[in-house]
Amino acid sequence: MSALVMYRPEKPTVLVHPMLLAEEPTFSFDVLGPLLGRTRAAVLAVLRVPATTTELAERVGISLATASQHATVLRNAALVDTTRTGPSVLHSLTPLGLALLAGEEPSTPTH
């Protein structure tokens, strides 16, 4: 994977460089698989490292159209954020998506 520059109008420009993890993060499909479906749970899990739709499809072993469809459903559920970077899009987990994968309750702002 290579580094990407994320340009979002009215937001700071960000350089995204994927990390190589010493160990694969643990994730139980037994918990999220029945809720989201095994493929959608896999899509969510691999987005611990942001990915384009093509990278997402390759990581999970699904078609480009299927990867796009799953990313759309997860985005509509506020679990994934999608940002256009030139001709492609970059999908990344939202804080809610991260909390769901970690099995945590998302923090709620206090007023």
C-alpha cells in the first residue's frame, strides 16, 4: 500500500500512510457476523487501515461493486467515512465504527 493525500473541501488536508502491524488485530466474527453479515463484518474489520474501494475489494476477496455496496451501507450507518481523493475514494472507520469493532460504547459528549 502506498501513502495517500486526503483532500476534503473545508477540512484540513491529511497525509495517510498505512502502518504495518506486528500482529493482526483480533476480531471475532461470532459477534458482528450475525448482526452485520460475515462479509460486511469483514469489510468493517479490514477498514482499520483506510482503503480505496479497489483495495477493500482485494482485501476481502469480493467484487468492486460488492465492496462499494458494503461501504455505502456502513457509511449510511455512520460506521465508515468516505472521502474522494482524485478519481477514487478512501474509506476509513469513524469513531463509532472503531468503537463497534473494539466492543466499546462510544463516548458521548457532555454539555
